[in-house]
Amino acid sequence: MGRADFWKEGEWLAICDICGFKYHSGSLKRRWDGLMCCQKDWNPRQPQDFVRSYSDPKALPWTRPEGEPEYVDIPDPMPNPPEPAD
């Protein structure tokens, strides 16, 4: 005989969705995800599930058009040696 193998008026036998043990229907509770479970396996919903983020503004308040690139002529620090004369 298990812990739920006795008659209790107005209740029926049910199986815990988490542990699989047999309980009376009055001792099972519905969890936040819809599973019926015993007191030992019942957990409240995590508070982090209710945290909502706020949206960051994605657009910049003002911008400038991109200008033309400026090229600077840098002299070669090591010029090629002169060609040998024949």
C-alpha cells in the first residue's frame, strides 16, 4: 500500500506529472506551466520571467554627411637605388 492507496471521499487518484507518484486529487497543485504536481515538486514561477526590457532609441539625434576622403602624398622613405650603368 502506498501513501495514496486509501479511500478519500470526493477525491480520486491522480499521478504527479513530475515524479510519477500516485496522489489524491486534492493534494496536487497546478503549476505555472500547466502541469499537475505534488507539493514536493511544485515550484513558483521565476520572477525573471516577468522582467520586461525597455527599447533603446536606435536613431542618432543628428548626423553629418560623409565627406570626400583626403589623400595625402607621402614620399617614399627608401627610394629605389639607381640602376647600374652598363
